[in-house]
Amino acid sequence: MDSAPLHPEEDIGFTNDIDQCIRLARKRIAAGYMVKAHEAYLKELLEVKAQEPNYADGEPPGLSKDVYKRIWSLKQPVEPKDCVPKSSEINVKAILEAYRTRKLEVRPGMVSYWVDGIQISGLVVYDLEKSGQLAEEHISQGRAFWVEEPVIGTQLAALTIPPSNLVHQHNV
């Protein structure tokens, strides 16, 4: 029995995209590679997939799956409540509108910077130093600052830096 070639981009363990995992499990079953293990894994994946919310529900048609997921995650209540300050609502509303109107897209590893509901950069590679400088500049002037860093399929933690105007979500 031939083993299916394993490439990092095809490794089930390296993706958070459940649909990709389902495709890869089916591909490996069809190739005869560790069939029983992949059948069991496929069964688990399909059970998880059945419990997923309809991310596109109530949103404009034709957006990418990643954008639907990001919109859904931005609409979810954050606990504890003090993780996302009230001042950030203006940024979240503007970001949601940008996704819904296709003015913003999800690209892995890319971020955009937002101040008081206005996008101040296009999609750029995240730079910790630049982010810190922008945060300090805008927060010191009492502005709501947000780094939009969509990390689809992973758990996010929101970090608020006093005076409660900066929100940055981190992959945890």
C-alpha cells in the first residue's frame, strides 16, 4: 500500500480550516493511506462541521468564507466585558462595514490599523514596533485604536492597554 505524499500545506495538523481537513482526510482514505485512522478522524470532523454556525447568516452574499467567519467573530460578545472597551465599538462597526462592502479582506499574516472608526492603513504585514508607535501616538490623544488581525479558526484573546483605548487580538 502506497502512502500518500505529505506536504506541509497538506498536513491536516497544520490547518484550522475544517473543510480542508475534511478534503484531506477523504483524499487519504481514497489513496488507501491509514484508512481506519482517517475514517475515524473524518467522522469526528463531520460531527464538528455539523455544529458550526452558519457564518454567512444575515450577511451580504458572495463574501469569502474567511470574511464570513471574521464578521461572525467580531459580532460575538467578548468576556470578560472589560476586554473590549466601549471606545472600540466605533472601530468594530467600521471594520464590519468594510468587510461587508468588500473594502477589507482577510489575508493571513496581514493586519490593518484603525483609529476612531477610520482605517489608517491598508493591509500590511504586522510589525510590533510600528503597532506600538501607532498605539502610543493615538492613545495619548484619547483616540480608540484597533489592530485588525484576523486569525481565522483559532482562539483569540483581546488585550486592552490602558487607558482602555487599544484593543489588539492575539492568537493563543
